[in-house]
Amino acid sequence: MFTPVRSRIRTAALALSAITALALGATATTGAAAAPAPAKQGPTSVAYVEVNNNSMLNVGKYTLANGGGNVFDVAVIFAANINYDTGTKAATLYFNANVQRVLDNAATQIRPLQQKGIKVVLSVLGNHQGAGFANFPSQQAASTFAKQLSDTVATYGLDGLDFDDEYADYGNNGTGQPNAGSFVYLVSALRANMPDKIISLYNIGPAASRLSYGGVDVSSKFDYAWNPYYGTWQVPGIALPKSKLSPAAVEIGGTSQSTAADLARRTVSEGYGVYLTYNLDGADRSADVSAFTRELYGSDAHYTP
């Protein structure tokens, strides 16, 4: 039996009124072009940040002692939600107050990372309301939600989106159970809307096992897919090259340094191109981070407060 995937704070997300990117009518300003990071050879490192508790800026505080490159290449804002509007009977994108604060303050919370060369992606996950990526009742409904997602990326100047099909509670509020075409329709529409942005898959839930329908397989439309079980090795069941997969997953401060090192060593030895981490907080985690950077990049990690 695997340990629970994450310890999430859901109270704020359920209690606050829904706000969507479109309601703000804001226009993204991406600021100065990203400064090239010093060259770094090795896998892409990903850091999920629980913004209910921690700052996205923590991702930019880690560099490699040898060469000065960023430790992390992709920072994931965790998390927006897919909610269900019982009035319109449709899925809607929702941000709790903490996610909204990050987006509203993109100039100070997102642009500094992008200017270091770190991509910033928004994760979207279920919220116990019956709406999920796998139960859109029609192709049009999926396309409508895809438009909400891509508009959010454009509005806030993000680098992409991450799908996490947990906590949907399919069937709540009279919603349907997962169907074969829903996620294929959603991913196809989203990729058409944003051909040059990141789309990643947290490889869990009904959506992750429904990647092909009607002769269309959306596997190749993803940039990355990763194992969702921290402290373990599990190759995601998606037809992507090794360079886009993370079989390793660690919780920083929750996975032992020896396990993190073992998983990093295996990532390199077996030729995989991504290494996933979760729950980077504001403490100096350079010892935990160095445990895997030594194996991935041949260097300790340096923390700058």
C-alpha cells in the first residue's frame, strides 16, 4: 500500500467564493525576457509548491554549487480546482484565495522565476464537487473548459498547465461517471489553444487511463508525465519517450535523503529525463535537495535565502 499522495489543505478552497481568470479581465505582462540560466546537463527537475502554505519564490532559491545553474527547471503552482456550477451545470475553473494571490501578484511571484529561466505551470485538480477531467458530457463542454484553462495561461503569462485527476468525486451534484472521450477532447482542445505551452500529467485518476478515443491518442500532446507516489519508482503508463517521464517522485523533507538519492541515481542510470519533487517549503532544504542533485548533476545544491 502506498502512502497517501499528498496532505492538502482543502478548507479554503471549499469555503471561498469562486473566482476565474476571465472574471478579472486582466492582461498578462510577461516582463523582461528570461535570462538564460547557466548551462546544466541532466534531467529536468520539477518542484510542486503548496501555495496555501509556501511561496513560489522558494523554487528560485536553489542553484548548483558547480556552475550556478538552477536546480529546478519547472515550478508548479499547487493548485487551482475544477469546480461544478450547479446553476449552469458546467465545470468551472476556480482559484482559492492563495492561488489567486499568486496569480494577481505575478510580477513578484511568477516573473522572477521566469526571468531565471524557470517555467511556471498551474496545476488543476478536483474539488469534491463531481466535476473532473474525465466526465465532460460532450466535446463542446470539454472545449469550453479548455478555453478557460488556456485563457488563464494567457492572462497571467504562465508557461502551461498540469492535470491532476484527484478528488473529483465523480457523481456528486448529479454529475456523470468517467467516460471514454472526455479527457481526449479536453487535451486535444487545450493543445490546439496553446501549441507551445507545457501540458503535464500527474499520472493518477480516471483521466490518466483514458488517453485514447475515437482513433485519437493524446499521449504525444503531453510534454511530461510523472509518478504520483512519493518515495517510489513507477514508470507512468503513457506512450512518451523516457526524456519526458519521471518514474521517480520525492517529497522534500518527507522522503529520506537516501531514497531521494537512490531514485535520482536510477533516473540517470536508466535514462529518464525528469525528476519530480513535491512540497518545497521556505526552510533551507539544501541537504535534502543536494541528496538528489549530486546524483542528477554531480553537484551539491546551494540555498540563497
